[in-house]
Amino acid sequence: MRYAMVIDTLKCVGCSDCVVACQTENDVPIGYCRDWITETVNGAYPTIELELKSERCNHCENAPCVRCCPTGASHQLDNGIVLVTGDECIGCGACIESCPYDARFQHPDGYVDKCTFCHHRLEKGQLPACVSVCPTKCMYFGDLDNPNSEVSELLKKRKYKTLAPEAGTKPHVYYLI
């Protein structure tokens, strides 16, 4: 099993419900976030396109944050989820610097924090909080190794992109375009 998230940029309205759900579910300190909304404007008048998307840790298959962690606090589960064990993290910030997605932050308690795909919810058979609350249902979550999963089907049917493909990280967050 390899978990992945697919986000439909044509459905996202930039409401930030995913951000608030994550902060609430994961007790993220005020002023910090594990996910965020980006707004990109392309083109020139009169042909302008606006793209809104929810960004977070990409749970990369080839995760530089895991490779550079001196203590092993940053690690990858068999299902592809990249986690940080807070009490093993020394807060050196090497993983923050190595992440091409700017998806990590120094928690005020001294360890590095990031999106976990709500690993604790997945263990209970629930979806990540961000996916659960999205009012436009633009976020999908599932197993890339299952060819019949919703995420696999979407990636077969629709054009998509990943962020910073040149980094070679093989991210597991996909954006339908």
C-alpha cells in the first residue's frame, strides 16, 4: 500500500477549511500550519487563469528530509507516509532545509512538525481531517497500489501535475489540472 492525496485544482475555492481542520485535529499552535492554500495567477489580460490549491508535505517516495535526519526522527512508514517522532527530533532543522516544498516548521516545543496525512485517523479507518471537511470535495485520499482506488482512477482519467518534479522526490500529492 502507498498512500497518496489527489487535489482537484478546478474544484478548490481556497476556503481554507482544510487548514482549519488540520490545525484543530492536530492541535497545531496558533501561527503555524501543516497545510496552506496557494493562489497562482497565470496569463495576461484578457486571458488570465487563477489556480487555487491546498499544499502540504508531499510524503515523497524519495524523501530528502528522511535521508538527512541525523537521529532517524524523520522516517518513512511502509505505506509511504513520512513522519517525525517528536521526542527523537533534536530540532536541528536539516529536514526543513532539505524539503523542496517548504512543508516543515520548527514547533515551539523544539521539534520539527509537518503534515502526517492524519496517520492517527487512518489507523481508525478515517480519512485525513482536511479531506473529510472539504466543502467542494476537491480532495481525495487512497492507495496508489490499488488500481481500482479512487486516487488511481482519477490519475488515469485526468491530467495532473506534481510540485517541483525536478527535485526528484517522487511526491505522493497530485494536483488535477
